[in-house]
Amino acid sequence: MPQLNRDGLLGSVEYSNGQFDDARYNLTLVHSFANVGGSALNHCCVREFFRDSVGRLSGVVAIDEISGVTISVDARIS
């Protein structure tokens, strides 16, 4: 991938045969994300985006499709 910006890149995954356990891989991604402070949501639909003063995405409003609860999620870069 010659266009890939390598600044800050910590790792990558390559699948050469196209076979892997989707459920286990997805669960590992969610656990890794949560372990570094991320919040994982399920059954949610994004309804609105928030942007900062220069137009960068700064958060979303999501709705839990099961309970109907509205959730505001702030985005941050660390």
C-alpha cells in the first residue's frame, strides 16, 4: 500500500488466504479497543455528527436500537 501514511503506524494485519474466524477476530478487536479506553456499542445507529470549529469530527449522537436510549459519544485523539 504505497499511499499508506506510516507516521504513527504501530502494526497491521495481512490475510493471504482469505480465511479467518470473523467472530473471534471481531471480538479481539473490540477487547483491544476497550483495553485502551475505548467504548464499544452494539445495536446502535448514528443519527447525528458533531464537528469542531475547523470541521473535524468531534462526536456523534447514536440511538440504541433496542432500548431507544439516545447516547452522545465524544471523539478524541490521544
